[in-house]
Amino acid sequence: MASVTMTVNGKSVSGEVEGRTLLVEFLRNDLRMTGTHVGCDTSQCGACVVHVNGAAVKACTMFAAEADGAEVGTIEGQANADGSLNVIQQAFQDHHGLQCGFCTPGMVMSAAALLKDNPKPSEQEVREYLEGNICRCTGYHNIVKAIMAASGQDIPAVAAE
């Protein structure tokens, strides 16, 4: 067992973990932050994306012990201080960027990382950035629309099939 201490959504947390404990397991099982989803266990789907020291990370690819001392941000920490949805979350709601909602936390966290690094991405840049996130419901168009809207840009029209 190893002791880990990290700051999660602005609050210091500590725990005891086995060396093989993944960050996603620590967040979900030990800290009860179940917004970070486990979708594939193979780093394919992106449902477990969190921010570690400001970078988007798939929490199923990182051991909890590797996050010792880190700043970790999860979907639970994305809302505004008053509890209202942040601009990205609101855009997902306004532009129907979710259906079943399973991929949504990872999509929102990925979108936040993208917009932090590139505040005005092109539609193509949004699509390329989301390549590591799988959504089985939406077809991605409304997710892209939501991210474009959150960046304050025009929303792309539906592409002709």
C-alpha cells in the first residue's frame, strides 16, 4: 500500500492505494467521484478523461500513485462556483451534445482542455481533438456544435451526406 495525497477540484485529499490502483478507480471508489466514467478499461473511449496538472489524461491509463502531489480536475469540478453549468456544460445542453450521457463527462473534460490550449479551434481541430473520445449515440455533430458554441464561434452546418 502507498499513501497518496493530491488536490482534486481544489480540495486536498489523501488515501491508501495499492500500486496497481488506477487513478479512475481511486476517484470513483475511494473518493466517490463517480462522474468520471469507466467505459472500456483499454484507453480507447475517453469516458475517463480528467485533468492532471492542467493536461487532459485518460484516468484509466494512470496509476493513482503517479498523481501523488498533483492537481486533478474532474467533471464534478467543472461547474461555476454557484453550482450553475459552466459555458461548455451549458453549450452541451443547449446544442444537444449528449444523449445517453455516458461519454459526456469525458467529452466536456476534453473540450475544456482543447479550449484552454486553443480558444478558437476550427471545426476540423475540434474533430481531430476528439478522436480519443467515443460516443455511440450522437454521431458527434452536436458535440462539435456545442464546443464551437462554447468557444464563441459560429456553429457548423450539418454536412451533406
